[in-house]
Amino acid sequence: MTTPKPTNPLDSIKEDPALDEVSMTARQFEDGTSAAVRTLGRNHGLEVVFAGDQAKTNGQRVMLPSQPEGKLMTKRQVQVGRGYADHETLHNLMTDFAKAGPKLAKFKADGKMLLERMCQGVEDMRIEHGGGKLYPGMPASLNDTTGYSAKYFLDGAYRKDPSVSSEFKRIGPVAVTWAARQKMGYDSPFIEAALSTLTPEMRATVDKWADAVL
């Protein structure tokens, strides 16, 4: 007898269709985001680069995903993009790259991938928890980005292989960030939908980690 495939909670969530309406051009988004990052980061000389497809920073430069010239961005894309920019700005304000960078690199070189991912997740939650205190309006954009990443997980990794939610080494680090963000008040329905795919035992473990992180 074939075991029925788990239902995907993503399929029951209805979104506002206005999120897919055009909001602004890519140039307008990049110009406004660059100014916001420099202002919030308290460094008007901070280099903000739009290149590649990842959001990251090294404490001296913020790199955000690039957009094709002339592209029209939807409200959803703008919201998610601003959340990524806010997150990387908080790293510039609060992360000690001189100490954290070499440690993470050593964990990776030693093959301690789970430890590296957990440390990155803990640092992400530390800066967002602090960012919510510094800038009370910032959690709204971070919520949009977290919801997007949870939705991406449900529509990608989980839909392809539901067993991903049953192994801590595969889902634990990111699930801890979902749980911690939910405890911080992020209320995107996609966060709870992603957490609902965990086994009861895994959910309990993740919640304990989230409490410890905060």
C-alpha cells in the first residue's frame, strides 16, 4: 500500500492579489534602498551594490540581488527586497565580522556544517531582535522577507521531499529562525505553515532553541 504524500499547508493560504501589482521600477527601488541602508547603517559612505542573486554583507559593503534594467517590480518584490536590505544593514550595525568571520570559516573548513548554520541562525536572530528595539518599524519588513523564505521552502524543498522536515540536520537551523521570529511577533502565515510541517518532537526541540536564542 502506498503511503499518501503529506498535504502542503502552502496550498490553503490565500494572498492579497494586490501584492503582484506593479509598485515601482527597479531603478527607483535601488535608489531608495541604497539611501535607506546608508541612513539606517549610520554610514553615508557605505557601499551598496546590486549584483548577483544573494543578499550579504562583510561589514564594509552591502550586496543585494540585482534587477534587470527597466524592470517593473511588484509590491511583493519591493517588500521582500526591503526586508533583505534591512537585515543586512543590521549585520553592519551589530555583527562583529572580525571575530565571527574566522570562526565560521573554521567550522566550515572542519566540516562542521550544522554548527556553522546554527551559529549563523543565532546571529541572525540576535541582530533582528536588537533591530526591533532600535527601529520599531523594521520588523514589518523582516516579517515579509521571512514569510517569503518560508513560502519558498514549502513550494520547493518541502514539496519535493517532505522528509526534509523530519531531520534536524537538514531543517533545524532555519526552523529555529522561523520559531524565534514568530516569538518576536512576526505573523506571516507562511511561518506557521512551515513550522507545521515539523514532527511534534522536532517542533518542541526547535521551540526550545528559539527560546534560548532570544
